[in-house]
Amino acid sequence: ILVYPRVLQNLFPLTGVCRSPLGMSRGQILDEDISASSQWSDSTAAKYGRLDCEEGDGAWCPEIAGEPENMNEFLQIDLRSLHFITLVGTQGRHAGGIGNEFAQTYKIKYSRDGSRWISWRNRQGKEVIEGNRNAYDIVLKDLEPPIIARFVRFMPVIDHSMNVCMRVELYGCEWLDGLVSYNSPLGQQMTLNGHHIYLNDSVYDGAMGYSMTEGLGQLTDGMCGLDDFTHSHVYNVWPGYDYVGWTNESFLSGYVEIMFEFDRTRNFTTMKVHCNNMFSRRVKTFQKVVCYFRSELDWEATPISFSPVMDDVNPSARFVTVSLYNHMASAIKCQYYFSDIWMMFSEITFQSDTAMYNTTLAPPKTGPPIRDDPTHKVDDSNTRILIGCLVAIIFILVVIIVIILWRQVWQKMLEKVSRRMLDDELTASLSIQSETFTYNNNNSPSSVSSEQESNSTYERIFPLGPDYQEPSRLVRKLPEFSQTSEDTGEFQNVQEGVPHYAEADIVNLQGVTGGNTYAVPALTMDLLSGKDVAVEEFPRKLLTFKEKLGEGQFGEVHLCEAEGMQDFMDEDFSFDVIENQTVLVAVKMLRADANKNARNDFLKEIKIMSRLKGPNIIRLLAVCMSSDPLCMITEYMENGDLNQFLSRHEPEGMIALLSNAPTVSYSNLHHMASQIASGMKYLSSLNFVHRDLATRNCLVGKNYTIKIADFGMSRNLYSGDYYRIQGRAVLPIRWMSWESILLGKFTTSSDVWAFGVTLWEMLTFCKEQPYSQLSDEQVIENTGEFFRDQRRQIYLPQPPMCPDPVYKLMLSCWNRNTKERPSFQEIHQTLLDCKP
Ligand SMILES: *[C@@H]1O[C@H](CO)[C@@H](O)[C@H](O)[C@H]1NC(C)=O
Ligand SMILES: *[C@@H]1O[C@H](CO)[C@@H](O)[C@H](O)[C@H]1NC(C)=O
Ligand SMILES: *[C@@H]1O[C@H](CO)[C@@H](O)[C@H](O)[C@H]1NC(C)=O
């Protein structure tokens, strides 16, 4: 089992979440930053090597001249700054069926400074990566160990059998630590009961002579060692793999000195060193550390020194945090003093400010890898202006916070009032669009745009599994091709094949419309496009605007009344409405000037939605496609969402009697919960993963009927339910399972977890947020406790009106082990069995 240091210590799951596409397919990487050793023709130049793009002749193809054996053709990507790269994707040249070239195997080289190139090897030392088997499927490979680099080269292995073309994508995130290399004495070898324990730096990518220089390796690979250093969580490696270790016999000075070089001068707050402390084997954390700083050209005379408290009781490996007292430095040299015979580290991280400072005096020794990055130009401006800017930004932030708070209060009031003002609503032509929202197609976690990007460019794999799946295999598991396959082992793969928010390039909370966030297992859209959309065109003029439900950068979601909707519904679906009466519908509109990508995504969303036909799932009723803006019309239920519905009500009892508030009986509550379970049973039978199940996403109709929808993220009202990680992903963490948060895995089992939370919300009548006493950071910390499973995790408490069997059901949904969580089938049955 892996512990990601940043997951549990710094509160952001780097390896779990750091998996966003870096912009080959989406175009954030510019043509000029993509180059190649050669090209077959102008129409197969480097810039056409973008994953999932069909421009030019459909891929990059090198010119094959001479003997393939000596060829070193490459496609090079310049990321403009250091990135932590965890995953790569490759694809061949398909060109609509004309092409059939792909790379069966390839290698990767990378560089941080553009001059020293390093061949990537996996943890077992293998350089060659298995690539594609056909010209169209995307194959993704986890990079274990991950790469920290600015430049990456894909080097197809070329042989006589076929021509090679490639389209590629890199996944990861920016490397904020800024560390470009560490120099350290070589790790040593321990002999323990006749066995050798190799404590060398197994993945160091610099030079290894008498000492290690100019590289990064095990101390920055995002992986912490186990308590017992003789074991490793990496499969098939030598004992001691996770640690770099030294014995005091080789260091007469009593310390090991490691020097760290950074990309620029930074303002350092802390250093965290992950140390082994297996004292029974004479391994202990360092007893003292002395650190020197080089801010300009010289080393400062006065070091800082720190002595951690020695722990002779608890043998677990741990992070030791050393405060660096806001020293400015571009290099740090630390001397770690032995406190016993052995000292072993598995990870060292640095925390520093992210502001830019004047660094013209101190170019880092290992080369200036990010000099020409436009975002680092600020370096040359002077500090005073910068401080001025910071003050201004803080001021603006304060203003924004005030506005947001004010809007939330206002919105809550509006929500209450507006439902009672149906009569004097304005009628708006839907073609008149608000000018205030802008479309940007990278931004939406719930929108299908990012969804499809994930679907097509990304098959979710367990972060460490070297395995991958071809979409064509998964296609067979689509509803048309299979009935439910819940009991097969393969089903697990499908679930894991589901993409998650983290890969999508999510930036902005406002950048979200009420899209649905259903995830489709590695759905190839080609397959769908062969099918007719069985959704009819609805005349726009029959829609009457009532209220805005949400908005985002993609468009808006409106609550409308529709006339004559009955004629548009297929026979197997009956809206319980009287002939010629208007019905409430939700209308999702795409901004009229949206670009091609957004339109395609919108069409794909329609195709997905049109397949969902369960009694407890919101249905797509009709579309308006004949003119702009494109609209998607879905059901809406008269009582709004379950969260608001329950907050307006009280449980039957004294309080309700006294306050004269409307009530919901326990049996109706139970009835509603069963319907949610039934809707989820349906979704899971299709292998759909919802990923945002919560009361805010369930709609309430007549007689307590419930249908599951997905509007949550588009509404400001609920923005507090979502947590933004590193300005990247916006996630409903209070509803998310530990593995979704830490490992980025979204499966039916994580939907089951969310169901448990939803049930809890219902039984508390949505009077408070789950874990309302915990901050977002504490919620994530608690997730770490679930992961560690040392009985320190906090569960949601049993609500006063919740019977024991139902609380037991909730607890089973929050089982640490996904396999031990009940299926929706079982949940549904349990709820039926304990019907009041
Ligand atoms: C570390 O030691 C192991 C075991 O002797 C060896 O196979 C491996 O090549 C070494 N790694 C490096 C980078 O020296
Ligand atoms: C480093 O950051 C701290 C806190 O943000 C600030 O107080 C200090 O002045 C900074 N140091 C320098 C030299 O700018
Ligand atoms: C190494 O550490 C042990 C335990 O602290 C000590 O007894 C021994 O003298 C040290 N060896 C050297 C060479 O300093």
C-alpha cells in the first residue's frame, strides 16, 4: 500500500490528483513547443502529434531513412516549466480509417534544463514501454517513477515491420516544490541476518560517481517508505528499495550532507523529511539538522539548526518537519546528524512561497530551466511593486469574499421567495442570452466537455497498476453489449476504467453548468455517433422562462414551463400531467458563441442522457437543435431538490407541532431513500458512475417521488459543498470516499459511500452539512485516517431519528474496503427489509 506524502501531510494528493492532461489534445501546449527530430511530410509535422486530434494527416510521423536500428527519432514537448508527470498517453495515426501506423513500443527521455537528457526507466529498470496495438485506441501508461521535467521526448522504437506515427499526451501538474536537483552521498548497503538490504537511491536520475549529483530520485518520487524498511510496496524489487540510507561508520563527521538546488530564489517555510525509525534495527530519525542557505552567490554564514524530539517508543516511519524560518534561498545544504548507527530517508519535500522574487542575482547552478516561462517574467520586476500588487490582490479577495457571502445569503432568500412568485415571472425568449457568462471549455468538472475529454483520452487505472485497458474491450461492456455484469471480475475493471474529476482540467467553480456528471466507462464516442439520437426537437417558443437554476462558463440552466410536452414524450414514459397543461422542465443551454469542442461535447452529453431511462432518474425529454442556443430539456420536479425540500420540513414530533412547520414522516423519508437506492441500482447496472450523489442532486415530485439528477455544481447555493484542490479540481469532498479523494478512484463503490452520506443528510433533514464541525482540510485529514485505518477516523454520527439497522447500513457504506461495501442491489433490499 502506498502512502503519498503529500496526500497525508500536505493535504493535497499529488499523485492521486496530479493527473490532468497538460494540453496536447486541448491545445494549451502551443505548436511552437512541439518539435521533432524529423517529419515525413508537412502534414505529419510534430504539431500534429496531439492525442485525439485529427488535424493534418492525423499524427506526427518521422521520416524513416536509413537503418531503423540506429534511428533515434523523437517527438519533443516543451512544457515551459518544470512539471510532475505521472502518466503518458499514446495513439497511432488513424485519419478516419486511412492511416494505420502506430508505435508498438517506445521510450521516453526527459530533461529539466534542455541540455542533459535522461532515459526514463521503470522501477524494475525497464526502458521500453508497451505502446499501441492499433491506430485508434488510446493507451495510457502510469509513469512509475513519475518524471520531474520541463522537456519530454517520445521515442518510438522503429523496426522494419511498419511505419510509425504517434499522437501523445502528458498528464501531471506543475512542480511547485521547485527542486531541480539534490546532491547526496551514495546510499549504502546493510547486512541484516546474512541478507543484503540495498539502501541506494534506486531511481536517481543524475550522475552517480563517488556521490550523487545533479539529479532527482527516490527522495522526490512522491512515495514514502513503510515502517519496516526491509519491505516495499513496490512489487518485485530488492529489500530496502524505498529508502536511501547511510551508516555512521562511513561518516566520521557524524552527519550526512545533502544539497538541494532550486529553480529560483524562494522564501522557504518548512522542510519535511520522511525518516525511518525502526530503532530495534538501529535505525533512527536524525538527532539534529543544520541547514545553510545560499541566497545570492554565497552561502550565508549563519545556519539554522533544529533537533527533533527523539522517539524511542513508536517505531513507525514519519515525517519530521523542520522550520526554515522564511529564509530566502536558491540552494539549501543540510547536515543530518546520526542518532544511531543508521539513518534512512524516503522522501524530502520543501514548502516555499509561490510569490516571485527578484532572482537576477542568483541563477541556479543546474541551469535556468524556467527562465523564458512567461509566468516567471515577474522575476525581474521590483519587490516594492510586487508587494503593492499583493496588497491590492488581498484587498480584491476580501471584496470577493464579501460579495460571495452576500450572494449566498441573497440566493437563499431568493430561492424561497421565487417559488412563490410563479405568477409574475417574466417571459424570456431563450435565444436572448445573458452576456455575462463566458465560455471556456477547460473549466467544468461537471460538464460533459471535460467528461468526454476524460473518457476519450483517459481510462482510469489504479494509480500504480502498470496495466491499462483498451477502450475496445470496454466498449463491449456498454449497455447495448452486455446485461449487468456485476458479478464478474471484469466489472471491477470497468469501474476503475471510469475517469474522474481529477483528470479534467478543472479550474473554476463558476465555470460549471448544470451538466450531468455521470461517468461512462471508457466510452468511445465513435460508437455512439453511429446511433441515432432518439430525442425529438422541441419548439423553443413553447418554453416559458421561470427561474435560473444555475450557470457556468458553458451556459445556463433555466427552470421553464413547457406547453404540450406530452406530445414529445415516448410512450414508455408518462409524465403525470393533465392534457394541455404546462409542465416544469429544466433547460440546459449552450452559449450561442460556444466553440466547436463545446458543441461536440454538448451533443455527446445528449447522447448519453438519452440512454438513461430509469423510473428514478431524470429523463431527457427533448432538445432544441435547429437553432442556437442549443438546448437540452430534462424533467424537473415540482418540489425542487431534496436538500431544500427537507430543510423546509421537520420530522414529525414536538418541534413540528410547536412551530407549526410542515412535516415529513419517517416512512416517507424511508420511501424516498429506497427510491434513491433504486435509481442508483439502475445506474450501476449500466456501469455508470454518478460521482456526485447527494440530496442536492435528487429532485422531489408529487407523493415523495424521487429522481436523481445532477445540477449540484452549477448552483452557487451549494458551492460550499465543493472543495477546490490546488485551484485545480472542485470536489464534493464531504460526500467522497477516501479512495476517491486520495487515489482519484471513482467507482460504484464510491457512489455507495456517497449514498451513505446522502442517507445521513436525509435523516438529519439536511439541517447541517456532513462533518459540519470539520474544516475542508480536516475532512481531508480524516480521509487520511480512513486510509491509515488506525481507528482514529471520525464517522458521521447516528442521527437522533435514525434506527439502528439504518445506521448500520450507513456504516457499511463507509467501509474502508470497497469490496465490503454493499452493492446498490443489497442496499435497496436492506431498505425494503427494514421498512417501517
Ligand atoms: C541499487 O542496488 C540494486 C541492488 O544491488 C541494484 O540492482 C541497482 O542497480 C542499484 N541502483 C542504482 C541506481 O545504483
Ligand atoms: C518571506 O515570507 C514571509 C511570510 O510570507 C514574509 O514575512 C517575509 O518577509 C518573506 N521574506 C522575504 C525576505 O521577503
Ligand atoms: C555509530 O553510532 C553508534 C550508536 O550511537 C555509536 O555507538 C558508534 O560509536 C558510532 N560509530 C561511529 C563510527 O561514530
